[in-house]
Amino acid sequence: MGPILRGLLVALPSLAIGLEAAEAAALTVQVVDRAAMPVVDAVVYAVPAVPVAATKAAVMAEIAQEHLAFTPLVTVVETGGSVSFPNRDTVRHQVYSFSPAKVFELKLYAGLPATPVVFDKAGLVALGCNIHDRMVAYVLVVDTPFYGKTVAGGRVRLDGLPPGEYKVSVWSPRMSAQATPTPVAVTTDTSLDTIVDLKPAS
Ligand SMILES: [Cu+2]
């Protein structure tokens, strides 16, 4: 066996390991409160230390108005994402936000407004309706394609994360304070448990 071939055989295993490590991983996060009860409908998002190219097509989010309420209460979009606001009630609504991340107003309307609203700045946007004071909803605009909302068990699975360092954040309107993002090194499929402080039930 010549020296060149021997060198190749030695190099091959390490090359294979290198390829494996580059595969995308999943991050599963469980969110519980101080009483260890699962928190559902919490937004979980992982911001990579090194920005990644878009891995999925942008989806148009929808916040409907039904029975004089916004549905869903919480929506998360990547920065630059759009949201449509179909009105499925028989009364008209006037949707607005005064939040610094997105100030806008949809003049009194019925049906589907012609253009969706683009959320081009990261941050929390609180929505209201000028006609119905009790209507409230939130759009959390995040600088990452890796986000989701917790379901039963307080769990959410974020897929397709390239290996690397991430800062994982949790947000819910039920939380009493903004939690500090948790640094997480993702190499293979990874799990993270987080505890959040909730506002007292009213
Ligand atoms: Cu309204």
C-alpha cells in the first residue's frame, strides 16, 4: 500500500464524523412554571450566534377576528414576515398598534384587508381594536427562523438547526417578567427545560 492510499484511509473516518456533525439538529424545549405545571402557547425561539440563511419559505401568518376576539392571541413571525387580518365577524374592526416595533392602523373594515401587514423590526407588538377595547393580541417578531409555540406538556420542537451556539428565549403574555435568554450549544438533537415566572391567576 503506497503512502498516499494509507493517508486517505486514515483521513476518511474523520471526514465522516465532520459530515455528521454538520447535519441539522432538533431542539426540544419544555416550559414549566414555578409549580412545575406545563406552560402551553408560550413562544420559544432560538437565535443563532452566526446568522443562518433562510431554510424554509416565509409563511403568511393570520390573525383573524372572530366573536369579537383576535385568534390566535399570540403569533410569532420572523423579521420581515407578514400577517393578514381577516375579519370574520359581521361587525367592523379597526386594528392598531402603538408598539415601537410596528406602528400601524387598519382603518375600520370588514372582510379581508387588501394588503397584509409587514413586521420588519424585531420586538413585541401589542394589537388592539379601536372599537372593542377588550380585544388584544400579540405579534412577537424575532430575528430567527427557529421558533414555535409550546403545545400539550409545555413542549415545542424546533427543527433544522445547524450545529452551533444559540440563545433560547421564552415569551408568553402570562409571564410576569422577561426571562434572560439561555445559551445552548446545539451539536446533536438537544433538550432544554426552562422555568418561567407567571403572573398570578386573576
Ligand atoms: Cu373590534
